[in-house]
Amino acid sequence: MTTDIETLVSEAIGLLKSLIAIPSLSREEEQAADFLQNYIEMQGMATGRKGNNIWCLSPMFDLNKPTLLLNSHIDTVKPVNGWRKAPFTPTEENGKIYGLGSNDAGASVVSLLQVFLQLCRTTQAYNLIYLASCEEEVSGKEGVESVLPELPPIQFAIVGEPTEMQPAIAEKGLMVLDVTAYGRSGHAARNEGDNAIYKVLNDIAWFRDYRFPKESALLGPVKMSVTMVNAGTQHNVIPDRCTFVVDIRSNECYTNQELFDEIRKHIACEAKARSFRLGSSHVSPEHPLVKKAVTMGRTPFGSPTLSDQALMSFPSMKIGPGKSSRSHTADEFIFVKEIEEAIALYLDLLDGATI
């Protein structure tokens, strides 16, 4: 495939700057979605849309071929304190492009789109779908989860997130528990009531100390952290209720439901899971795309951070330009050379690939 990488990079950078200039906080992505949809249609491609999710199928889509999804998200978190530059004003300095969402995940959005448009001009053994989704940062139900049922069957996905273009072939899932103990109120000066705070102490200690037996080679153990505790109304009243929140990061050895069922066997308090839907994901190191990435000098790893992979029922690999540690920080940026590298690597990985 003869490719003018310079032209693709130039297009990607121009598009990224335009997107930075359009605020697209989670659940407020409409203007960014409008802009991206218009850009894709100006390239002569038909688009689909649901809410603020935009997608495009490769021409001559053939259901007899397997389908590869290229996905990244257009929403951003809110700007944190400490920005010295204007978060919605794209600024290019010293080989860096500054702006909210530049690293997470604007660079992936624009790099994957240029790669999609380029690959659509070629003949491959697979179909392509490009999907720019919304609500990723809040794991919202109107994001990728709402779109997948509208699309043809998908065999594999490339999920664009900042991984320094190393392939994440496993990703931790998330389950949040609300745990409650009930007591009886009374006056603190007298021997009255049943203190709900004391009832949670053993369970909090259990969450701190328990280790699930199955550990993942890529993701390590399941990690449980008590992150919030709430009880009491004033100093002289015995609290009749105490609640605490547990953040649980699962590995691919357990479903969230399995973890929840095991936890309930060990604790005395009432526990409720907010959701089971954000499971851990894993793709075999023997998958042809993973093996091809390795031959290209890439190093597969397990990612501790959550992405839309959690909502995909098919195998996926998270790989994209930028660095995870820059996400959600003040003066977020992406290196221009990272976009150049991403486009070249994506094309090398996907041109002629087997999925």
C-alpha cells in the first residue's frame, strides 16, 4: 500500500485542533459529534448516528468477511484545576499540541479515522467500522453500549486509548459496592442504642485483608479498596446507620457476579452492587493481531485503567498514541511525533492483517 503518511498526519492534526476547540464533556458531546459527522461525510462516506455516537462502515461491506471495529471516544472529563493554558484553545509548542482531550483520547480519534479512510481505499480480508463514541469517561449507557446492537457482527476491535502504542491485551474491570450496616440510635452519654459504626469494622478489615486466590499473569490480583465511609448526625447520638463504598478492580479470572457472590459469603453487612456490566477483558496472546503487533516490536501488557473494552462482548486490543499518566491532568498534551508514529503503526498492523 502506497501511503503519504505526511498528508494523513497533517489531516489528523488539523482535525484534532478543531475538536479541542469544541468542548465535549461527557454527555455534552453534540457539537463535537456534529463536527466529526460532517467531516466524515465531506470525505464522501456515509455515516450512522445514535445520540452523540458517530460511525461509518467501509464501502463494499461484505457480511461474508469478518469485521474489525476501530473505536475511540470523543468525550472528555472536565478541566481539572491548575491549567495554565486555555483547555479549549489548541496550542502547538515545541512539538506538542496542548488542549483538553488531546491525549485522552483525541489523538486516537483522529489517528484511527485517518487510518480508516486510508484502508477503505484498499482491499482487505475484513470489513472495517469506524466508531467515535461518547460517554466513555462516565461509562454511560448512551455510549458504545447503545450502539453495538445497531452494528453488524464484529469479530475484533482496536480501542484507541493512550498506551504509548503498546497493545493492552487485558484490562481490569470495575465493580462498585455500597455496603450498609444498621443499628439503633441512642444518647451517647448513656448505655443506649446499637452503634452501626462498630458493625462495619470487621467487614472493612476483611475488604482490606482478603485476597482472591486466582491471580492474572497480566493484571495481577483482584484489588479491593474501601474508599468512602459515612455515618452519624452529631457527636452525642449513637449512629443507627453506617455505609461504606468499595472500589473493586477485577481481573479476567472472575466475573463481577462471581466476585460479588463470594464477597457476600464473608461479610455481615448488606451489600449492593451498582452494576455488574464493567467486566474485565482479555484477548489471547495467540490472536493473529496480537502476534503481528509483537513481530512489530510491540510489548503486550495488562492495563489497570477502564475503557469501553469493558462493554464489548468480542475480543479487543487497546492501543493508541499518548501516555495514560497525562490523562485528566492540567495542560494535557500530545506529541506530534506520537500521532505520526500511531498512524504508521496502525497501518502496518492492519494492512493485510488476519482477524
